[in-house]
Amino acid sequence: TLDLRDKMPIETTAALDGLLKGMFAKYDADGNGTISVDENIAVDKIVAGRLGKPFNEEESRATFAASDANKDGKVDFKEFSTTLLGMFPDGTSEADAIELLSAMFTVVCS
């Protein structure tokens, strides 16, 4: 499991960790273990298109900047996971988190 309990509303399990790793891999196009702002923008643009929504590069850049906790210009797996799981309110069940992340995974990975 991930060591994110200090910032996370839920603890991660193997199933949740697997979803997060799969999503991270889609964003980390070059496979170097971090997501660049360009990789983030590329995936966000695809996701917006699949959802039939206009892409907003400024929002994508702002989300990336907010995810980059150590401000090194890239998002690692811990930062990515913290951002995604941080959207869930306190008390979110693992089952609910998995359901919502599975839906997101389908959009990102289809």
C-alpha cells in the first residue's frame, strides 16, 4: 500500500493501488517515473475530447501545478495519488473510491 495516510481520506489497498498505477502509467507517456506538464496536458486533452468537453489548457496547467507538491516541475506517483485520492471527502469507502476511479480509468485508458 501507499504511505499517504497523512494526506489521504482513505487507505489504499492492492485494488486501489493498481488503479492508480494504471492511470499514472497512461499519464507518464515516456515511462520515466514522473509526469511532465506536457504529458499531463496531452492526456487531459484526450480525456476532454472523450467526454465531449472543451479542453482548457490553463486549468490543466493549474491542476498540474497543484499536484506538484515539491514544485520540481514534475509529478511523481505519490503526488499523483495524493491528488486523485484527495478529491474524495473524509469517510469515503474503499468500494466507492474504487468505483469512481474505475470510471475515470476507463475514460483515461479507453
